[in-house]
Amino acid sequence: MLEEVRIKMWAAGWRPTRKEIEDILLAVESTMMANEREIKLPKKYAVQNKETKSFLKHNGSYNPCAYPYDDVESIEEATHWSDFRHVSYVARWYADSFCKWQIVDVDTREVLEPMKIGLGGK
């Protein structure tokens, strides 16, 4: 990689010393490592039936007259949402209203209650 950087710099008209290139690469590497530590993966949530412990999976139906979810046994098979407000809306308004639902963080398995969201999303 050192020679690759040197060739590109020479092509751009800059004649750095080997030490300058090494310093630049070291700075780039430490910046990349710092950024990797700061990167946070988005949360993932699933909707779970409180009684049966099954999860919701979107079945691909967008027909407003059809129920758009199937029950699945594992959280891995379930539909995952990255926005807590959205998953709360799903649990409150789209899931079967005769069941009680909870939200589960897919990574930590923490159980959360859905936000109280009105029909307008507020």
C-alpha cells in the first residue's frame, strides 16, 4: 500500500519522502480505527404476542382488506423494524387488536412496551 500511495502522490506532482507517506498512512489508519469504534449499528425491533410468544412477519400483502402478518416462532424469522416509532405504530394499529403485543429488541432481547401513538402517528 505504501508504494501505491507514493505512485499516486508522484502522479499528482507531490514528491513526499517515505517518512511523510508513513505518517499520512498512520494518521489515516488511526482515524479509520476511531471511526469503527464510533459506528453504531441501527437497532432492530420485532413485535411479539404477549400470550403466545410468537412474532409478526409481514406476509407481503398490501391489500388493505387483508391481514398483512403471519405468526412465526423465532425472532430471526420475524420482520425487523429499525424505527421504534414505526414498530410501535405497527403493534398498536396494524397487529391483531384482540391480542396484546410487546416490542422486543432483536439484539438484546429486551422487552419494551409500544409507544402510545394515535391514528395520525402522534
